[in-house]
Amino acid sequence: MQESTPPKVTKIEVIAARPTDADRAAITHLSASARKPLPEVTYLVKVHLETIPPATSHGWALYVNDFRIPKYWEYNKGVYFKVFDEEFFREHRKQPLRFSRNGTEFIDTGVKLSVPRAPSPKSAKKLGKLPLQDKILK
């Protein structure tokens, strides 16, 4: 089996977007679990990669410091994951993005988690003002 090299991160962006129907369900569930209302905003954390690594049976796990991102997806310039609670950014502010194959040995990307570009209070209330996720992931 060919061993792939860790992905090289060129930059990270955090962008507020209009939630999908599935995102709204997740936000409702998280709001109930946390016993606090969460705004209907999905934050897309775009991790730009120099090159996208080939798919293998043993892929790279993505971490923000020691927190493993449970799920991320590919887009044409890298990978992205979603955040529904701004508390995540406060807890992990300026922590390093890292990759790992085994959860014990880490490759630091040299990039730290940035804070989101917050939507204005008006646009957060009017979901139509937030960009669609499809537009952000182009």
C-alpha cells in the first residue's frame, strides 16, 4: 500500500452561511441538548490545501489542537467542516490545525483556527442575506 504524505494547508477561512435543511435539524438538536437557542447559521470552515490527497483506506484525521473533527468533506480547493455553535470558536481560538493517521502522532499544518467572519445582526436574522453553501464552496 502506498503511504500518502500529509496534506499541506495553504490557508483557512471561516464563513457564515445559510443552513441547509439537514443543518437546521442539527441546530435544533444541538439547541435542545445545550438548552440554549443557537442561531440558524452554519459556519463553513474551509481548509485550503496545496493538493488534495488521494483517497486511501487509511485517510488523514483532522484535528483542531486535540479535538478531532468528526466529519469533513472535500471541495475543489481542499476540505471543509461545519460548525453550528460559535462557542466552538471561542474554545479553540488560535489553536493549531493538525492531521493524524493514528490519533497519537500529529502533523502540525502551521495554520491556526481563525474566528468566523460574523454576519451582521440584520443578516443573521434574515437568512436570505447569508450566502448559500454551494456558492461558498465553489
